[in-house]
Amino acid sequence: MRRIREALRGAVRQSALGYARIEQELGVPPGSLKLLFAGKIDLRVAHVFRILRILGIEPWNFFLWLLVTERGEGQGARQASGRPVRPNGTSEAGR
């Protein structure tokens, strides 16, 4: 779950939405995401799917990215162009 927690935190940071907006969408008190990502609140599958939905990330894409990066195949998922793909499915080409 640590790996999922870290990847989810990264996806939230890459998004245009802030913690406050996501917490509002989830209907949880302010500071809840910080506690969740710090491991002070147990991460549940329902949390993952709800946060991914708010971020507009397809769960299969997120978990495929985790699987590929965990196995160390290449440097993560890649598009046909060979550019790395972030967990939200976007290319890192804009860096």
C-alpha cells in the first residue's frame, strides 16, 4: 500500500486541483489528505478509486503504471513515441 499511497500523492501533486478542493469533493475534513498520505489514516481501496475519479484518472491506467514501474520495465510506462507516461496518463514531454 505504501507504493500506491506514494503514486496517488504524486498524481494529486501533478493535478491542477489542490488538497482543499479534493477534500471538499471527497466530503472529508481539511487536512485529511495530508494525514492519509502520511500514513496516519489507513488507505482503503475506496479512497484510491474516489481520488482517481476526482482527478479524472482511469484506474486501469494508474494501476498499469504502478505495475510497470514496480517491475522496472524501462523507466515506467511509455507511449508509442517512447516518452514516459505519468500515472495520470499524460506524457512528460512538456518538461
